[in-house]
Amino acid sequence: MTDPEEYTSMDNTLPVINILRHRLTSDGGGVITLVGSCGCPLHCRYCINEGVIRNPEKTVKYTPEKLLEAVKIDDLYFQSTGGGITFGGGESLLYADFIHAFRRLASSNWRINIETSLNIGENMLKKVLDDIDEYIVDIKDMNPEIYKKYTGKNQELMLHNLKLLIKSGKKDQLHIRIPHIPEYNTEADVRSSVEQLRRMGITKTEVFPYIIRK
């Protein structure tokens, strides 16, 4: 199996799983085009993209210019609704250089959002600090034991990057998702995570149940 960290491209291309147009409410404000990319440092038990996240041969490579050509068809929707592009995955911040380059090409009236676990090197996050309008963070759980059991990784990087965003004045741009994960956390665990985040000054949280597809 290829290490997901190796998916980062030396030629600054993005291995795209899919491009989903006309999304509302789930991936940022306004009309959104969700660009899903391949690769993730986590190994979550109920990953919805398991079949493609670690199989880059099933993706299509895009340059920033090629992606702009593909998504600009919805420019009118983006500008009239306050929408734009959301980079998801996988882990979008594996491709921070690509996102930074795309931001320079795209209309300044488009919102650029990312969906991320924040379990990535600080250097990747810093590359896009001034490019992102909304950070949609799947926090998993604030309990370190639950987090490691579910993702296979420690949570130190995630917490470090979350605090970095707060310190950098991005608190109001954070949208934190806290899932209730069957067999991993309880409703009480989820409430505890929400309380910890609020003590950190984060107010925009979203609690939802994972639906496990057998």
C-alpha cells in the first residue's frame, strides 16, 4: 500500500476523485463545488472513501489551470450566492501548494474552503492561512484515546494546528464537526468534545451521527 503522504505531487497537480457541483449547506455557504482529492494520513475505521483514498490510479490529475477551467462554469452561482470551491478528500491539506496556486487564479469573489482533519504538518497549514475562507474540520473526538483508536493516529498535530488557527485570528472561520461514531464514542463523549471546543473559544460546532453502511 502506498503511503498517503507520498501522494503530494512534485509537479503541483491534484489527484481528483470527483468534482461535485451545486452543493448546498453541507460544504460551506452558498452554492459550492466540492473537489475531492486522494490521500489521507489517517486510517479511520468507517472511512467513506476507503476504496479510492489509497488508490491514486483511480483519480484524474488536475493542474490549477485545468481545475479552474472545469469549475468556472458556475461562476455566476458562486458570485450571486457567496459560494465557491471546497477542497475535500481524503486530506485536502496534503495539497496546500495546489490550493495556494488555485487561490491566485480564481476570482477573488469566490469563497475557498477546505475540509480537513488538521492532522498534517504545520508547514502545510501555514501555506494556506491567508487563502481559506472557512476551515471545515472533522475533529473526530477530543478524547485522545478515542481519537487514536478510531483514526490510528495521535491527536497532537490536530490540536496543535487547531490552536494555531485560533492564535492566527481564524477562530470565526472554524466550523468543527463532531461525529457520534458507533462503537467508538458516546453521546456523553460528544458533549464533552463540544464543551472543550467552546472553552477554546470555538462556537461553530456541528454534531451528527455516523451512518454505517453494512
